[in-house]
Amino acid sequence: MATETVAKPRTSVRVGVQKFGTFLSGMIMPNIGAFIAWGLITALFIEKGWIPVAALGGFGTNADGAPNVGLVGPMVTYLLPLLIAYTGGRMVYDVRGGVVGAIATMGVIAGTSSPMFIGAMIMGPLGGWTIKQLDRLWDGKIRPGFEMLVNNFSAGIWGAALALGGFYGLSAVVKLFTTVAGNVVQFLVDNGLLPLTSIFIEPAKVLFLNNAINHGVLTPLGIQQSLDHGKSILFLLEANPGPGLGILLAYMFFGRGAAKASAPGAALIHFLGGIHEIYFPYVLMKPILILAAIGGGMTGIATLAITNSGLVAPAAPGSIIAVLAQTSRDSYVGVILAVILAATVSFLIASVILRTSKDKGDDDLTAATSRMEAMKGKKSSVSSALVGERAAGRDGNVLTRPVQNIVFACDAGMGSSAMGASVLRNKIKAAGFPEVKVTNSAIANLSDTYDVVVTHQDLTERAQPRTSSAMHFSVDNFMNSPRYDEIVDLVRTSNSEDAGATAPAEPANQGAHAAEPAGVEGKDILLRDSVVLLGSARDRDAAIDEVGRLLLDRGAVDMSYVHAMHEREESVSTYMGSFLAIPHGTNDAKEHIKHSAVSIIRYPEGIDWGGKQVKFVVGVAGINNEHLHILSSIAKIFTNKAQVAQLEEATTVDEVLELFGKVNA
């Protein structure tokens, strides 16, 4: 069956920009260490640095009377662009693409006296992509023994051709673009308009579009400005931690509930750790708070412009420590003021909004991020541990093997993912599973080798195609998301000796019963009365009511659980792929489950389920971890095409019960 996805059309433009930003950040972020090294050397040893050293800073002349070259110039002219180009080419076509991309970029570098960061970000991926296409032309056509000769000469010849093209063509184009963009920035500065960029930058940050702006435009232009003037204001347009800090401080004083309780820890991580994503859910809980971020950002930029302050290199991550480490020698007062005033203005605006609002910010953070509105005083539910929260994988697969490899992925792989991985790693170790590996990665670097993938819910659909065989968990709160505990439960269940004993010894295609794991011992999870071969519902909501009614008739749940099934569906679709949907209650609705049960309804003609065709609706209610056993049994069936076909052709309830027999084992 074809791979199913849960992408939403309305997010396609945003996701497209996010993908572009992720690709750009994928070239920049792995090389941030080199940028920091260059920034430190620049801040220390240039003529206006803290410890001027002519031989290192590249000013004055040496003993022979020749100009000193130093480290600053060669690093920014050659090292940094070539690293970016190699990384970009490698992202497209592994090491071979990286080598050709670096060769191609050397032509752009040699064609101009300006650092070619934008040129590198073009030529690196272009070199990787074009050599990949060339290799396809003679793939499988090279005589044995001549592979190395052809591969080396094709890369060399094509790399040389691209270098010549860059030298005579692209270098002039990029130089013109850089000059025009630089003049635009200078115009904004001269006319006091630069603070207005916060109107676009701050909302873009909350929507995870910041990498496209920061790494695609601001960093290359900032480095050029830093070379010309010894510093650049552009490095702090997006990285200033002040606006986010002000919002978190406002929640500390005037928020309520989970938001107020978690704000102090979030503020610490944001300000010192530089993980700006930590405050995004607080803005999403009350979107009007974006005005506080914009006001703080504009204040910070205006302060930098008035004091003529800036950084010598990018501050990544956006920690106050990184900001101060990259601050120009003559800009400490201005930079510190910019952070303090930005935080102050943001705090004041956010405080007024919170104090004058009927809703004081006591909504659940999960509800905020998923944009669900709850009644005042009612805490919205979080997504349950069911695999419906994950991305729909190839053939609707559900993880049945032990969990050994978990990755927390974010846009750049260095911010929220690192912090989230640390929190989750500690929880899993505390649960007694130190052998389970928990790492972090950029989405662009993911491969389909993980058991579990954790992402921010706004980024999940971008991680799905790269890790289609994994279970996906979406989170909104990087510090204390309830999903972490659910993942720990999954690890405990799948990695325990009992769970291992339930795994079938034979492959899933060895027959109906062999394909099904043991269920919950001694439980009548599925009864004849809970199987309907011809459902009457014609839409998703009616189908949820119909399958929920079967659970009610069994006395397995109360009516509140059925309501929670609808609430859960509004948060994240329970469509699994393979014509299957598994509606279930929210995590908060577990108290409304009286005993574990499963109900099954077949819709031969299919019904629309958020744009996907569903023929089988399986209602699930599980006590404790019993639902994991139930889901494992269901997954075994619906990942087997032959068994799905049997269900479609079944004419009696007994045939269905035979396939689902292990649910009651």
C-alpha cells in the first residue's frame, strides 16, 4: 500500500519555507564552531581587538616588509565558505557531493575579494546535485576495474567546470546581490527603520521560520558587515534573548497553573541555554503576546542602532553567554542595554496583556501549541500514548520491536532537540533502561534507522518521510512534556521480559495467528457484540460515536470517554494508514475507562477521515499499559496486506474474531 501521511494543506507553504530554512541551517549549524573560533580570534587579535597581534590579526607588515596575512582574513575568505560548501554538497550527495561542491565554490571565492558565503550556499548544494545527476547517466555502465578512474575524473572535470563558471559568472551575481542587500540594510539603519524588521522576525521565530531568515540572509550579510566595520547589528536581530525572556518573566509573575510553574525553568534554559524555542508555547497559548515579542525586538534593535553596537560573529545558540562572547570590544554597553531593554519592554507589554485578560494563562501548554481552546479553568488534554500521535508510517506500521534508539529532532539539531534529549534520557535511565540510546539531530540529517522519533508537533510532518518506519511522538513543551512519560512507558513495555515474550517467533506473514502477539491474559477484550461488519455512519464524527457506543454498551467506558475521543481527534488525527483509524480518548480521559475493551466497525464503502479513506474503525480503551498490547495485536494485522484483504472480504463476525483472536489471549 502507498505511504500515507497526515500533512495538512494549509501548512504546505509554511512547511516549504521551513524545509528551505532547515536546509540552509543544515549547512551553517554544523560549522558554528568554526564561526565561533573565527569570532574569538577576530575579537582578540585584530587591530581594535582586546589583544592586538599584527601577525594574527592581519594588520601591519612583517619583518620582510610584506603585509601580514594573519588568521582572520583567510578563515573568513576560504575556511568558512569552503566548510559551508562541503557541508551543503554532502547533504545532497554524501562526501562526493561535498568535494565537488567545495571545488565549485573555490571558483566563486577566487572571483571576488568579498567572502562568498551566499556563493558557497549556492555552489555547494549545486555541485552535489549536479554530480549526482551525472553519476546516474553511467550508473551500471562502467566496465569492472574502471570505476575509480571514471569516478575520480568525472568529479575532477565537473568540479573544475563549475569552478570556472563560478569564477566568471556567479561571483559577480552574488557580489551584486550582497552589495544591494547591504545597501538596503544600511538604508534601514540610516533612516531608523531597522527596528521594523521585528514585525516579521518575531512571528517567524514562533512559526519555526527563523532559520530561513537568520542563516539564509542575516548571517552572510552580517559577516560581510563585520569585516567592513568590525561588527554587525544583524547578528542580534534574531538572536537577542531579551524578548523571549520578558514574556517568560511575565508568566512567572502574572501567569497561572502549569504556565506559571514552568516559566522559571523555561526562562533559565532560554536565557542561559539559548534555546529560544522554549518560550514559543507560551506565546501560542495567547497569540496576542506576539506583540510583546515584537515590541521587545524593536526596542533591542533600536538600542543597538543608537549605540552603534553589534557582534563580531554569529551568536549560536542565542544564549546571553554566546552573545557576550561575540560582542565587539566597543559594544558591551550597547549590547547589554539592548538585551535588558528588550526584556523590559517585552515584560511590560506581556504583563499588561496577561493582567487585563480574562484568561490568565492557565491553559495546558499542549492545548496551546495545538491551538485548542478550552473553557476557562478547564485544563485541555494532551495527546495519548497511542501510536496515532506518531506519523502514519509506511503501510500504517506500528513499532513492535524493543525500543533501542530514540532521536529528538528539531530544525537545527542543536537547540530544543538537545535539551529534550537530555530530559528524556534522564527519565529513561531513571526507569532502569540505561542501554536505550537517546540522541538529538537536525531533521535534515534524519535517516530511517530509529525506533522512536520525537519532534515539536509543528515539525512532525517534516520528519515523517525521513523516518517512516519509526513511531513518532509530537511534543509542545520541551521541558516537561507529558509525552516523555508516555515514551518511557513504551520503552518499559517493549523492553521488558514480558513484552519480549509476547513477540512472535515467526515472521508476520506466517499466518493469521502467528502474526498476532499475545494480548492481555485472561481478558475478554473483544466480544462478538463489539464487531459490526456494516457500519451506518457516513462521516468521521458519526463513526466515532458509533464505535464509542459499542464500548459504552460493554460497560468499558462512560460517556465522558466518548467525548474525549472526539477531543483527541480534533488534536491529531487517529488515521493509521491501511484504511484503518483507531479513535481513542485523551490522556486525561483514562479515569473514565472501567476495563479494557476493543470495538470494531467495518465500512465497506469507506468514509472520509480528514481526507483519507477509512474502512475499519477500531475503538480502543485500555487500563494501564494494556492498550499497548492491544495495539500491538492490531498493528500485526494491519501491517499484513493479506490479512487486511481477509478483513475486507470477511462475511461473518467469526472470521473477524479469528483474525483478532490474540487480542483476547
